[in-house]
Amino acid sequence: MRIAILSKSQRIYSTSRLVQAIQKRGHEALVIDHTKCFVGIEQNHPTVFYAGKEVKKVDAVIPRIGASVTFYGTAVVRQFEMQRIFSANESQSITRSRDKLRSLQLLSRAGLGIPKTFFADSSKNADDLIEMVGGPPLVIKLLEGTQGIGVILAETVQSAKSIIDAFLGEEIYILVQEFIAEANGADIRAFVIDGQVVGAMERQGKAGEFRSNIHRGGKGKVIELSEAEQLSAIRATQILGLQIAGVDMIRSSLGPMILEVNSSPGLKGIEEATGIDIAAKIIEFVERNAPMKQVADKVGY
């Protein structure tokens, strides 16, 4: 098989690990910077060009689309889909998961646990927002933040109002969310592939930091999930339509609460914490599904 990884650089840990896993299993790896692709749209002839040449004879793609280029990146993924090429995560699912408000709305409708969250368009409602989430401390999140960037803990009413006023005054959309004190600055990352949790770690924020992201200095250790946590992680990916995802959640007195579902989860932290070859499991998933996609297309499904 010829498997294309859509990534800005092969030097990125997750991308290099996927290349290693592809080659180790006897396939050909192709790394394509999706931000440098041209998408050609013609009648009955959708094409993708990279480095001046049309990308051909690809059996599957693994999207590693950064949040800052979601629109263009998913357009490239969609173009491969138009060519009936299997994508490890479909473009629509990536877009759905990147919209934090929409994804929380979908998870809430499905009955999954999430922190109490409010969304408003005017800073005139700041007092009401603060009261509705139970008062400070509370968490304020940018809708388009990633890796812990744009996540702020407001510890007083005045600081919360100042932050809300500042963002909404600049027409920057935010979520105002209750702070789950019993989490103690820790969260759980469950790595889900094809409807199964293949690895999980607990991430603990460094001293004085309530964000537990590895990119923010958090430390990960292997953890065994409860049945409720496993079911929540799997159900969250199904609701958003993702086949590969990192599900972030916290333990609360009310049970597991989903914080976010990441469609391009990093491999470094989870592999180091668990000792599991997650990259190999991703390629095994592609092997199981790409041939099925090709057969279905040939018989007109």
C-alpha cells in the first residue's frame, strides 16, 4: 500500500513515528504538506497537486491537520475523499471536532458528561455568565485554542469580568466553563482507534499550572480507565464520527466529563507514558479498512 500522511513536516514526532510504522509493515510512506497542495476541481476529475506534480496511486491518507489550518487542510482531505481514497479520519468529522461549541453541543445532546458550559455574544452578560457556571474560579476558553493555548483560569469575579470583556469586546468568541476542583489539575487522555481505547494516560499539570497539557509542561503516566470512562471516550468519538482521536476528560464527583475530542492527537506523550506502539495500531487500522473501501467502490457501494 501507498499511504500518504498529511503533515507539515516529517520531523514532527507523530509524523516520523507513522512513517516508521508504515515502512516497518512493508508499505510505502508519503509525507505531504497539505498547506502546499493545490486542489484541482474539474468535471469527473478531482485532483491534488503537490510540489508541481499530481498526487497519484495513493491507497489511504492519514490526516495530521493543525488547528490553525483546519479549513484548507480539510479541503485537501475532502479532495482525496472525492477520489474515493480512504481517509483515517474523514474531513467532515475533523471539522466537526474542531468546532468546540458544536462538539460540546453534540456530546451534551447524547447525554455524555461535560462541564457546565455557557456561550454568549455580549460582554453585557458577564455577570450572568459567571453566576450560571457557579462563580469563580471558572475557566474561559477560546473557541479556536489548542494544546492549552487560550485556556484561562479566572479566580475572582473581577478577573473573570475583565477577561470576558476583553475577548468579547474584540469579537473573539469564548466559552465560559465551570471549574472542576476535584480534578486537582489532572486530566485523562484516552487514545481511541476504530471504536476501542488502545491506551490511556493521566496528565498532571506542573506546579502552579491548572492546565495539564504535555505541551504546557504536564507529565503523563499510564492509567487504567474505569468502564464508564472507556465507554465515554468511545461514545464521544462515535458521536463526532472520528475513527482516530484523543479524548480528554476529567474525573469528577458526577463521573467522567469530556473536555475535548482531538482529531490529530499527538503520539509522543501517550507512547512514552504507556509503552504502547500507537503508530503501529493506527497503520493496522488503515490496513483493515483501506482495502474494504476500494472493494466497496468497485462494486458501487
